[in-house]
Amino acid sequence: MRLREIGELVRWPSFEPDRHRRVLARCHDLDDLRVAARRRLPRPVFDYVDGAADEEISLRANRAAFQSWQFRPRVLRDIADPDLRVSVLGRELSVPFGLAPTGFARMIHPEGEVAVARATAGRGIPYGLSTTGTTTIEQLAATGHEELWFQLYVARDRKLVHALLDRAAASGFRALEVTVDTPVSGRRSRDLRAGLTLPPTLTARSLLGIAARPGYWLAALRNPALGFANVQPPDGAAYTTIAGITSLFDPSLTWDDIDDVRARWPGPLLIKGPLGPADAVRAASAGADGIHLSNHGGRQLDRCIPPVELIRPVREAVGEHITLVADSGIRHGADIAVAIARGADLCMVGRGYLYGLGAAGQAGVEHATDLLAAQLRRTLQLLGAASIAELRRCGDELVVPGDGQH
Ligand SMILES: Cc1cc2nc3c(=O)[nH]c(=O)nc-3n(C[C@H](O)[C@H](O)[C@H](O)COP(=O)(O)O)c2cc1C
């Protein structure tokens, strides 16, 4: 080669002044976003997001369950422009996934839930606000997001529950999810080891952490103090541990309490937990419009069956008229394709978008949802399915168990 030809091959790196864009340019999947979040967040905060209950068997099993399914593609079909739209609870959504309710988003990024809502507003992607959210119901509604869901932990104080439901309805929240897998809090070993408090307190250990993560702490200290935005401890006591917060909620909850919620909530109602077929039928007869199959991302009962394995039996038990949402372990668009093929209408993603939030705020959440949509689109194209509806219809032909029994 001549010197001039060699010169033409050389590419000098261009400097991107925006830190978020610089970070995101290197994130090609959700695992990369996870690594980027780990670099930015103090260790206890990262572990709060990343960790799970006890031995974290469910956390790993959720991933393994998705990965155990294989694709059996069809070829030479026109898949130039696959249709990712779905209709869920009477609304058309642009993609068959939404963002699951997660507590304490402002601990992960100062803009917290507002950043998540802005990242998905106007894009036909549902987002659930947690009872333990750090943004008020009204502030979140003010983002103009058209598909907000509210997630309810039923508090011992039923007046508080009714007030939350009334506020969410008045603010235009579209659907309500009642979480039923938290009669007591899961034992999150990483949080216990780190001595995590909410908000994180400035102990000798965390002061050392400031030196390691100055960007995180500067942003946190410049913003309003972190706290629960929608539920106040009744006696003004500080509920600073996960177990303390969960003690606000009622461990004696029964199906009768679902009747009370159903009577109060005017819109679509979903029950969120690892419901088997019998419980799912019970939920439907209690007036639920949907079941959100979830083991809380492995954060509650460790060794709990992965929800992806519940989709088909629950679908067979409740029929087609009940909306089925599935989460726990989704880290790639291909996982969403598996869940749809098994009979889900919609998937929810938890940690996947929180890694984006931790890495780069709103831009990070947008990046996470863009990656998932692009991965799902490519999966459909390579699988030979022209739409989500076709994937659902031909699920058993296109997605098969990885045990060779097909
Ligand atoms: C940091 C974090 C906080 C969560 N907080 C709540 C919550 O307040 N209410 C709830 O119903 N689920 C909560 N979840 C569970 C999620 O809604 C969802 O079920 C789970 O994250 C899905 O699994 P994945 O993280 O593997 O996607 C939380 C999950 C995480 C990771």
C-alpha cells in the first residue's frame, strides 16, 4: 500500500462532548447498559437494582428459562417491515412491551420516574408507577404520558388505599396493577450486606463511596431530598429499610380485598404475581381484566417458578379474553418473542430500563427501549414472522423447547 492509502484507512476517534451520548454509544445491548450503570452508581444502589432474594436462584432461573426456548424459523416470507403493534386493554401500543413498576427511581437517577415517563411518552409504551415511587401521581401525570399504569401495594390503612386509587383515577392513569407477591418482603441479601437505607445515608462507608462516584453524589445532593412521594408513614416514623417499608403493607390480604379494590377502581385491573392457573381463574372471576405473571424479577420468593413457564398453562386456563402480561428475566427482544409465542399479550421489563436510567437518565431509558424494539424486530425478521399477531398465532411452530423433543 502507498502511504496515502494507509492514511485513508486511519480513523481518528472523534470526541463526543456529551457524557451520556458517549456512554450510550458503547452500549449495544442491555448487558452493556448494566455495565455502564455499575460504573456510575454507588455499589449499594447498583446492588439494589441488580440483586434479588436469598440465593438469587430465581434471578438466574428466570434468564435460563427464557434461554431454554429455541427458534425454528421459516424462510422466504416478506418480512421487510414487521408490524410490532399490539392491542392491549383496548389501546394500540407500538411495541408489545412496557416498563414495569419499580420503587425508588430517584435513587437511581435524580429525575427518576419523570425521566422514565418522558422517555416513553408519546411512544405507545406503557409505564407503571410504583406505590413506593419517588414522584407523585400528579407529577407523573403532568408529563403527558398517555399510558400510565399505577401499581398498588395494599396498605394496612384502607383509607390510604382508597385515596391512592382516587388520585390515580383522577390523574388519568389507565390501568391498575395490584401486586400480590409481597405479603412480606423478600430477603435481599445484597441490600442487607451493604446496609442499604432509603435514601442512602452518609455513613463512613458511603463517604468513601463519594470519592469513587462523585458524579452520582453531586447530582443527588443538588436535587430535592429523596423520599416516598405517595405514601407517608402514618406516625411520621422513618421507614428506611426495605423490610420497614414493606411493613406498611398488609400481610393478611385476601381475595375479599381484591373485591374492594375492584369496586373502587373504574379502569382495567390486573393482578401482579406468580399466579398459577387456579389463582388466575380466581382473579378473572374477581373481575380482573388481566394477569401480570411475575416473580418480581426473583426479588421475593427465591426458587419461584419462572413466569415464562406459567404463560401457557395460565392462558389455557383463562382463555383469550383475559390480558396476559409477563415479566421477570427479559433482557433481549428475543425473550419478548418467546413470551408472545407462548401466549402473552404484553411483556414488562424491570431491570433492563433501570440499567439505562442508572447509566444515562432519560437518554439511557430511551436507549434501552430502542435496543429492545430493534432486537425484537430483527428476531421477527429472522424468524420469518411478519407481525406480532402472526408470532402469537404460529407460536408453537416458531418457538420450541430446547430439549430436542419436537
Ligand atoms: C429495583 C426494583 C424495584 C422494584 N419495585 C417494585 C415495586 O415497587 N412494585 C412492584 O410491583 N414490583 C417491583 N419490582 C418488580 C418489577 O415490577 C418487575 O416485576 C421485575 O423487575 C421484572 O423482572 P426483571 O427485572 O428481570 O425485568 C421491582 C423491581 C426492581 C428491579
